[in-house]
Amino acid sequence: MIKVSHLTRRFAGVTAVDDISFEVGRGEVVGFLGPNGAGKTTTLRILTGFLPATAGDAWVAGHNVRTDDMAVRRRIGYLPENCPLYPEMRVDEYLGYRAALKGVAARRIRRRVAEVREQCGLDGMGRRLIGQLSKGYRQRVGMADALVHQPPLLILDEPTIGLDPAQIREVRGLIRSLATQHTILLSTHILPEVEMTCQRVLILNRGRMVASNTAGDLQALIAGQGTVALEVEAPEAAVRDALGSVPGVRACTVARGEDGWLAVTLTCAGAADPRPDLFARVVQEGWRLRELRRERHRLEDVFVALIRREDGEAAG
């Protein structure tokens, strides 16, 4: 659905996007991540035809963004970070106007407006002025605008920015429902949502592509060490000696809680899983065990580790 080849964009000598290449297959839901200023929005604006590239090429559904931008725009539903709406227009009036601009046949406009209004949770809002809607509902209008011409590809740039927690949950649910019908490229800072929703993750930093893989495979990139946590009721010194010497354990940290139980964090070598040996040692010592778990790297850990690694290499 999307193919990007050696894409570069410069602004007055500053390289915002630096020779990146990636692909998004039909039906995929891909998270597009990166710190502020990484080049995400610039890349999305190039893909949607709002900005020309300095070098490189991009294709959407087989159409070149540079030479066939109108065909590309017909195949994309774009929700920008700050969705531009006309506050003096009513919801149905605005969506009908946008549908006509996007080439929806006149005989189908009323039906499409009704369909996207229902799809985006805007029932009962058709006669309301956009300027009188809450930010959450205005974001829904922007999403309906992106969907009204039935595009195969949705590009969503920070769709939950500025929303309160309840509104964020509503928009997240809407995005998940759309994922069954559209290819989605989602730029966001909400990493847990990416981990739950997206099949693959692209990470951009300083305009360069840092990683492109599934969340699970990205976690393996920083899996040089794992962590096991347990809670036991035992003498602190004995725990350090006994558990710190279990094969596969590199380091042992112990902290006593207010209830007297010890919270033990064990750093493990590579993919080693010492939990069976740890359990056996606790039983052997006759200690009471309340918890034993292996901690999994979160996408947030992966993101931070990759960005720090990239920044360190750049500084070096």
C-alpha cells in the first residue's frame, strides 16, 4: 500500500527526513514513532502530497506521490495533528462539502455522510455547529472527514493529542474498529496503544529510520539482559547469597517492604530464565514465596533504548 524509497526533505539546510525507506502492506496497521522533531509529521505530509520531497520517491497504492498526487489523495484519508475544520459550518454540511470536494458522487453524498456519522459516533450531531462541539467530537468530525470518500489508506497524525482520558479512550476504540477495514499508518506518542493495536512499528529519530519490525522483534533487540522479580519472606543476607549464585543470574537487588517481605530484582544473562532454579532454591531454604515473575520489556523500554543508542552513536 505504501512504498518509500530513499526519501529526503531539507528545510533551509536542516535535514528533517534523511534518506529513509520503508513499506506498509495492504491491511497492515503500523505505528509510526519518534521523539518530537524526529521527522514523522514531515514524512506524513510528503506521503499525503502536502509537501514535496527534496529527494527520493514514495508510492501509495502504486501511484507516485510526486507525479500522480491527485490519484494518491483519492486513496488516502488524512487526519492531521491539528485538524482544520470550519467552526461556522454544521457537521452534516461540512461532511457533505468535504465529500463533494473528494469526488463522492452527488447521489451518494447524503448516504456517505450518514454512514460516517454513525461510524464515528456522531449520531445526533448532524445539525450542531462544529464550533460548539467539544474537542473530542471535533476530532471525530475530522475522522469522519478522513473516511467519507472510503479511502483504502488512513494516515492519522497524533489523533488523540489534546484530548482528556475519556476522549482518548473513545478515539482509541474508533481506531481499533477501523483497523479491520483499512490500512492504517498511525503516528502517536501513546506507546501502550501502539503495542496493543499495531502489527508493526517504525521508529524515526533525527530524520533517520532507527527500526522497522514487530514490537516483539524490537524487544529482542534490547534483550541483552532480562529481569526476574520475586517476593520472599527470608533473611536479607541469605537471599543475596542464595539467589545471587543461581546460574544465569548476574546481579541481585534486595529491598525490604513495610510488611517485612523482601522485594528481589534479579538481572539475568541474555535469554536465560532461572525461575525454575530460583523456585527450587527458595523451597530448599524453606522460605515463604509470595510472587515470582519474569518482567517483559515494554515497547516504551524498546523505544527509549533505541533512541538513546542512536543518539549515542550520533554523538560519537
